[in-house]
Amino acid sequence: MAEPDFDRINAAIMRAGAKWDSGPTIVSEFYDAGASATERFGLSFDPERAKRDVVATRNAESALFKVVAPPPPHLDWRGVNGGDYVTSIKDQSNCGSCVAFATCAAIESRILIGTGNPGGSIDLSEAHLFYCGAVNACESGWFYTKALAYAKKPGIGLEADFPYVPGNQPCRNIKPVVTVPRYQTAASQIARKQALQKGPVIGGFRVFQDFYTYRSGIYTHVTGDFLGWHAVCIIGYDDNDQCWIAKNSWGTGWGETGFFRIGFGECGIDSDVLFYDPEISLLKSNVAATKPLRSRKKATA
């Protein structure tokens, strides 16, 4: 497949006054691939119902957060109190398993935070979550609540016990090491930032063609067609740059070595989909205690 016209995309970025750079990435060749490339996403849901849920949740939060102190203006869980609580970038490849990757990424970080183990090694099995919980869903995708229901019971095992291979795979009933007994949702910006004080959360947004070519900066949509919905792990925010900081699942050859920044409110990230804030419970003695864990670290970037 041919690469897109990066000069034209960068010209559109300049005209829009946007602050990001377009260029070759590991997925930019899919720019004109249309539906054949949508397996790089995989967030499947009823957008109208989801938008109503966001509005209802935001209205419920409005009174609560009137009396809550404002969160700090910047947070990035790759550098909190000198520690990195974000695990390595992975690649979902040609399977619509983004929900499983975003969910595992958030839970992995919550484990590192809850055990006070920055830079620690924990690698959950996206294959276990997706191929057992969603069953033959590479083409159809999945939704957060279904992933979190499977994470509640039976839970998620380790990558070493069920390695991820893109493309529908038979389920392996491996031993879970973590569960999500409960989760909260967040809709308003302040509620989302407060949730992030506990650790990374799960979010999503609309993907347009130009997102394939993102290499650095604060992404805002400037050109290209809408392709589908995508789930990612939100690891922080920056009020000065007016953006969320996120971990993608497209490998390190895309974006800022696999991470990206996206403007507040961009591509429906704040208006169309809730953020999901999981609470974890570890089941294996060699990784942590058995009761639900909360962050022992105060988030100060």
C-alpha cells in the first residue's frame, strides 16, 4: 500500500494551527486502506447510548466536584515521584483487540502503583482477556464493560501463560493473577483528572485517517475520513498544553515511541465515551496481597 501525501497533511496541520507532526509510521501505509485497516481499532458500541451515559454521568458529577479541590495541572504516570508506573508499549496488530490492550495497560499500572513498584515487571495476557472474554471478535471488536466484567470474574492471567498472537485464537483457561472487583466511571474533565490521581484509566475516541500518520505533538484532527472507534490507556494530562497523555497499542514505531498526546475534547474523547477507573485485587502471592489495592503514592509529577 502506498504512503499518504505527508506534505499535504502537514500543510493542513499548519492551516489549522495544530501542533503536531505527520510523517511515516508503522501504520501510515493504511491511510487509504479503508475498512481493511479498522482491525487496528476494535471499540464496538452504540455511540448514541454512550453519549447519553456521558451526559448523565457528567450531570451527576457536577454537584460532587463543586467541593473538591482542583487536581494538579500536570500528571504523567511515567514520572511520578521519580518513578515510572507505565508498562511497555505493545502492538495489537491486525485484530480489533484494543479494548483488551487498554484494559490490561491500566490494570498493569495500577498493580505497580498499588505495590509501590515503579519500573516493575508485570505483563498481563491480553490474549486471555480478549480471546476468552470476547471469542472470535477480531473483526467485530469489544466494549469496556464486557472486558471489565471478564476482568472481575474470572480475572486476567499472565502473558507468559497465554502469549498474544493477532487473529482469533482458541481460549486457554489459564490461572488469573488479578481481578477488577469494581470500577468507577468519569465524564467531566475534573472527575477524569481526579480518577487519574489513582492511576491510569481506560478511554476512547474517534480515529480519522490522519491519526495513522501522527509522530509527535498534540494531536487534533485536521484531515481525512472517520474510520472507527479506538480504546487506549490514558496515563495523564497537561493543562498547559490542554491535552490528555495516552498509551496506544500500535507498537513503538508510531507516535511518540508508542505514546501520544491528544487535545482535550478532541475526536469525542470527552463527549462521547466515559473514562473507566478500575480497582484491582491481586490473586497471586508473588505479586501482591489478596485484598483490593489502592494507590499508596500521591500523584505528583
